[in-house]
Amino acid sequence: MSLAHASSRRDFLRLSLAGGLYWAASRGAVAAEANAADLSAAKAKASVLVFLEGGPSHIDMFDPKPGQETAGPFKPIDTKIPGVQFSEHFGKLAAVADRLTVIRSLTSPEGDHDRAQVLLHTGYQPTPALNYPAIGSVVARETAVDDLDLPAFVSFGDTTGPGYLGQQFAPFVVGDVNNISPNLNLPDGLTETRVSRRLRAVQALNASFGSRVDATAAADFTRLAVRANRCRQSPALKTVDWAAEEPKSWEAYGGTAGDGNVARMFLAARRMLEHGAKFVEIRIGGWDTHADNFNQVAALAAPLDSALAAFLTDLAQRGLLDQTLVAMFGEFGRTPKINGDNGRDHWNDVFSAVLAGGGVRGGQAIGKSDAKGEAVAERSVKVADLHATILSAFGVDAAKQYRTPDGRPIKLTNGGEVVGEVFG
């Protein structure tokens, strides 16, 4: 694993979370321009994005339209936000709605899944000219420190990548929440004692090589190897039987609803936040409800309602919610019109997002859709505005510029403006 033995080093670096740890050696790889915000003034120190993959129905969740032909069969229920109702299947979130800001006037130009996923993750519409970074990569770039024992950006499920920021800010993707880190186990016959000896050898060989060629690069590779090994040993990346280890939390998070994976992701995300993760994405699929929308939404809502409500309460009790921005949204909403398959199709003219923690003023709804849920009626919020708002929770100016590897200056959002009501 010395610089002179690149193949051995590559073998070891497969333990380093598929390249997601390269930021330890590459903090200076991307030049940031002026306008850096004062991070010390920000409340948020970490963020959790709950991404509802497929496009959740705003009308059947957080923006019901009782009495309209678009309403569907779900009954509205009151929440802790005066005058604001949710669907009957989100009773637990309704009970903690005083912690929530619900944006009911989000709008997007993209109604295609792939393009909308890029837009909602990056704040930019996709273009072949440039790959924009996911907001998780931006937060990792802005907040990550080298002494973490796990990656700054973790995603439960494959997600949008780091774009022009490079692999040093890529997410560590958890493919199976029931087996979080299968590639971090030591090979048979390789003991911790042997790993320690190898690391000492790496340090000696790189120091010797660096004294003759490039001391800075050699030291960077040594730090990367040490950090990769520290991440391998992190308790935050261990698979846990939550039902056995935390039975009360398992029940509160809705572990018995569905296959239990939603509860596992939220519980694992909590543990990662406690160990210093800066951005955790929880991806929950199944929301592309072109047919049988109402049965599907009811089934999807049960584990989500329990897990997110318990997660917010748990973070608050542990003193983490004030410094953790939690956001939930999908690619777009669903059509107000119910189709012939008792489903709803793609609808990007207006949909909803939910925010909590991290300086968010709870107990409010921002913006309105019209009577049928077809269009924005008040306070239009663009996707770039949502991104600017999330970044502002960290004290990051949305107009800040990065430079691409070829020197091109790019702002963090495409003209996004902070939705100030979220915080004030």
C-alpha cells in the first residue's frame, strides 16, 4: 500500500467506502470562490433527506382537498397546525406537526422521473454539459471534517452523485439496510493485529517515498489509509438487530409495519448522526402510483408515518433536532384527476415538501395550492428556492460559487432564493 505498490493500495482502498472517503486527501481539489457564509451562525450541523421515490401524491398526504372530485377516499384529519389538515393515514405526523413546516406550493418544470430526480437533488435541471452535485455532496463539501469515523454523506439506496465535485464527496451507498457494510469485513485470515502492522508499514514506506518525491502526497495517502481503517471499525456502520437491541424504539419507529426496513433506515440514520454524519439520505420507493393509488399510499404511509414521527421525537429528546435539518419530498406530486386505473399520474405544477429541525420554525404551512390541488394559488416555491433554503440552514449562501475542474464558476443554486418564512 505504499505509493510504490499501487495495486496493493487499491486492494486496501476497496475498504474505503468505494472512494467516498477521498475528501480526507482532497479538501483543496475544488476551489470555492467568495461569498462563503458564516457557518458558525447557522443552526444546522447535519441534515436528513427523506426522498419518496416515484412522486408521492400531495393530495393524499399533506394537502387534502375535502369535498372536491379530486379528493379521493381518504378523510382529512386535524393537525397541531391550526387550520391545517393531513390525510387520515398520517395521524402520527399530525400529532407532531408543531415541529413541521409544510410547503404546499412547491413547483417544478420537470415531470419525468429521471430528470426530476436530478433537479430535486441538485437544484438544477439536467444538462449534458455538466453533472451538478447532489445537495448531500454540497453539504459534505461545506461541513465535513477529517476526524469523522464514517463518511459525511450516506445514502440508503442509490442516489444522485457528486457531479463536478468529484468522488471525494460521493455518498457511501447502503444497498441493503439489513447488511449495511458487507464490503468492510476483513478477509478470512486477516486479523486486526496484521492490519495494524500493515498500516505501520504503509506509514513507513510512504514516509520514505515522500522524503524523496512528494511528502505531501505521501502523507495524504497515509491519512487516507488510516481513515479508511477507522471507518471500517466504526460502530455507526454495523448492522444492528434493532428489535433485540432497542425494542421500545423498534416499536415506536413502526418496525412491525411492512418489512421493517423503513424503521431500520431511520434508526440507522439516527445512529449515523450521533457519530458525526453530515448528510443522510433515506430513499423510500413505491410512490409511482399510476394504478391502485389509494391502497398503495395507505400501505406506504403506515411505516413512514410511524418512523418519521418517532425519529423527530427521538432526535428532540436526544438534543439533536435543533441542529439537524430534516426534509422530505419526492420528484413531484400526482395528478388531481384520478385515472381509469384508480391511480394518479405525474403532476409537477404543484406539490408538497416537509421540513423540520435545524432552525425551522415548526407549526406552519407555507403557500397554498388551489381548491383542486392543480396549481399554486399562493407563494410559489421553486426547487432552487427549496435548495437555497436548505443550504441557508447551514449558513451557506446559495449564490456562492464553486469552480469545476476546468475552471468554470458555478453557483450552488440556479437563482434560488431562501424561503425566509421557514425560519422566521
